[in-house]
Amino acid sequence: MTTLGNIGEHEAIRILTAKLGGHPELRTGTGDDCAVVKIPGTETDQVLTTDPVVEGVHFQSSEKPERIGNKAVGRVLSDIAAMGATPQWVLVNIVAPPEQDFQALGKIYDGIHALCTRFGATVIGGDLAQGPCLELHVFGTGTVPAGKALLRSGARPGDCIFVTGPLGCSRSGKHLDFVPRVEEGIFLRETGWVNAMMDISDGLATDLRHILKQSGVGAVLETEQIPTVGSLECALHDGEDFELLFTVPKEYAELLRSRWRERFGREVFKIGWITADLGELLLRQPDGSLHGLEGKAFEHFSG
Amino acid sequence: MTTLGNIGEHEAIRILTAKLGGHPELRTGTGDDCAVVKIPGTETDQVLTTDPVVEGVHFQSSEKPERIGNKAVGRVLSDIAAMGATPQWVLVNIVAPPEQDFQALGKIYDGIHALCTRFGATVIGGDLAQGPCLELHVFGTGTVPAGKALLRSGARPGDCIFVTGPLGCSRSGKHLDFVPRVEEGIFLRETGWVNAMMDISDGLATDLRHILKQSGVGAVLETEQIPTVGSLECALHDGEDFELLFTVPKEYAELLRSRWRERFGREVFKIGWITADLGELLLRQPDGSLHGLEGKAFEHFSG
């Protein structure tokens, strides 16, 4: 018997979704941060996404309930931000055992509500079901001008690679308190300069490889340019930073940096560039030496 | 400590969602089969819903995987049908332990895909996460002409109460193989005669009470008119029949029955009528005697 543990998350999703068909109103299905569909008769597209958070996997049961709620909905808002879209509707499925403290559930909901309100999203539905541990499944939609959603597949050789903030913070608890980069995502889409974008949920190295694969390109990362909280190792491989990772043609890179500073009063970080070498991810040391980055992808179900 | 088990599903949802705010584009939030939102610039509304199915609660692990997939997406399509809407997009979150048989997961996906294809819905996304048991969380959207979604709140005194098929079948396994009443829901909405509609997922008695409460009315059910597979008791209290329950003004009742027969080649069942007695649900025996129906609502988390 082949188990999910043998196959791993990414390959399992690839096999399961390979059978799915298309639709004339579907712009982008599985494989990006959100699906993108046309809204007939309008100049707007809808983005749709869903993320689970499971006790013992994505958070510990001792965690503050508001932070659990923040993370559950923050992951979805981050996916919407990664398309350059504006969040709109949210539905929340809760699974919990009968002995679940109801007051804590109320505080989880407060966390969800607070983050939604901050970014203009509205909780409009959901369900509550019995199960062995606490889980939140958040479904979210957003809107984006027709054909303008930023995909993983748009990176071009010569593009500069950027991230919106320091990486490797998730072990210090940021994976629960993070603020999804909604305003930043919309700003970046509105510049018209961004070729590819996604959010970092599985670590810089793993997530950049998604962009490389889907764009048919390679990349060089400059180790001393990567903004880190802890070690370079953590910045490359920790998941759940929820910063945006994006590429911009070289000629707009400096203009983007100055516009970004004007708008947000802080830096955006240029960490490398896109090459034509399909799937090759290299690290460039300060002495100019290049070496390949081992395929140490973050995999759910591994172990 | 107050637990979820003490409070029960319906009261817990009521308390948790009471804090949620409105939105000018939101027609109907929590409390109906789907949320209903306007799509600005069009003559169309979108309906959105989500349903969980959890191993050991909604299905047994020994169950055929295609049937699990059928049930997971069927519940969502049934919610969409209950609004008189046309299904459109589907996203599926799967939770499973690492030892989950991957082939079975493929067959679950086949079941999902088969039912979606039959009713014109398209699976466009989802996620896969590790957890203690197998669960499927299906999110679905649909479309309906603006302002025409059929709600639970529209029943009026004098309306006749109908169901689309025999009740009490869920123990015989129908809760896994059922066909959501999508075509029937659209047909009923298009007649323009239906005042209130929902699907029967928690049993006729429990679900009819939702219509009574939200419409501010009461009802009399004629025991000998309720189409049953087993006992009347099962028809009243078994959950997961997934037939549609709806009300129609008396003057259209016979016309509806004949149009229904023409369209579907089978009967639709008139089982009682709506009264002005807020919240009162009475059973009328063949001898004409009336008695109140005990509040034996189906509650998840009970026990």
C-alpha cells in the first residue's frame, strides 16, 4: 500500500488534481496561491482559496486562542495578497471535540474577526463539526481587475527577486502573529511591474522553486542580501514567514524600491535574480562563488 | 468551563456568529443553507457554502472511498440546490494521517469529480494537511439571478409544505449515495412560486423548525402524507435525507404538482401547511387529532 506519508504533500496534490478538467471561465486552477476565475459581464476576476490549520500540526493546544484565529485567517488573506487581490468574503469551518472550551472558541473567532475587519474581509458563513482535535478550515475570496492577478508563472530571465520582509521568524512565534501583506500585494500589482508573485509559507527555498518550475526559469540568490532574523539556514528553510516573494524586470527594480519606501516607510529587499537555467537554484556567496542549493523542500507528511 | 458539548452545535453557531457584522453587498449571511452576496455590476448573486465530513462522525473508515467523496461534495451541492442556485466552483481541503492509503484518496477524488461533473461544478483548488483522521472540507459557490435565492425566512401562513422525496432513508446508506436536488432546486426557483426552501440534513422536524423560526410562523404536518421509507419516526428525525423542503402559496400547490410531474416524471409530496402560530409544530393524525411534536432536535456534539 502506498501511503500519503510515502508520497508527500506536493506530489499527492499534483497526482490528485491532474485529473481535474478546465472551464472557459477558469483562468488559473490549482498550483497557485489562489484559483482565479472570471466574473462574466464585469472587468473583475475572483480569486478563491482555502487553508487548514490543525492542532498539533500548525499550532499547539496551549496556544492563545486569538493567535490561532489570527493564523487561520491570516494564511488565507496572505494567499489572496499573493495574487495582488483585495480580500472580500470568508467562511470558517471549525472541527472540535465535545470537550472543547467554548470560551476559547469565542476568542478564536475574535482573532478571526479582528484580522478580517482590518483588511476589509467579512465572515459570512461556515460550519461546526465534531472531530478528534481542534481544526480551522478557512475559505476566502477576493477580487482583482480582470487578467491582472499576479501568478507564480510569470518570472522572466533577468528579473530581480524581492521579498517584503525579513525571513526565518516563524520559530520565534511569528507564524501565529504575522500580518498578511495585503496592502503590499495590492500596491505591487498596481505598479504594473511585477512579473510573478507568491507568499512564503513553506520557506524561501521551497517556495522560490515553485516560481522557477512554473515559470520555466532558474535563480541565483545572493546570501548577504537575504534579510534574516536568525541564521541564513532558517531564512532559506523555515516555513510560515508569510512575506511576499516577487520578481520585477531589472529596469524597474530601483524605481520600485524608492516607490516602496515612499509608500510604506521601510525597505523592500532585493535578494537575487532570475536566470534562464530551468529549475536551477544557486547561492552566491559574498566572495562571488556559486553553489547549488540542496533540495531540502519543506514537506508536510514527511516523517 | 463551558464546553461545546454542553452548548450544542446550533446554539454555539448562534453565539459565535452574533458578533459578525454586515456588508452592503451581503444579502444573507449565516443562518441559511448558503450565504448570498451581490456581484456588483451584474444581475447575478453568488451563493457560498462549506461543509465538513469527518471520519467516525459522518462516515466510517471502512466505507467505499467513492461514496465518501460523493457525500462530501453532495452536501455542498445540496446546500446550493436549496437556494435554487446553479453550482459553479468547488475547493476541497483534505485532512489525513501520514498512513492514509493514497489509492483510496484517489478514489475519493474520483467520487468528488464525478458528482461535480454531473452538475456542472468544477474543482479549482484545495489543500492537503496532516491530521489524526480523514476529513474532507468542501467549499462551493454557485450563481442565482439577483435577489432570487430561496431563503428559509420566506414562509407565509397558508403556504403548503412540500418535500421532493421520501424521508428516513439515511440509515439504509442513502446518506452516502444521495443525489443532490440541483435540477429540482433550479426548477422550483424558476416557477416563481416558492416562498421558502432548505435541504433536509438534520431531519424533517429539526429543519422545518429552522424555517418556522426564521419565517416567524408555525406548521401542521399531516402524518399520513409524509412519504416514508421506514417509520414515521425515522422520517421525522433521521438526518441526511438531502431532499428539499419548501413552501408554496396554496393557490399554486396543484399547479406545482402537475408541472413537477411533467418535468420530472414523478411525484412531489405535499405534507402539511404553514400556520400563524409562531414556532408551533403540530402533527395531524388521520383521525383529525392534533398534537405537538416534541423538540427532539438533531444536535451534533450531544452525548
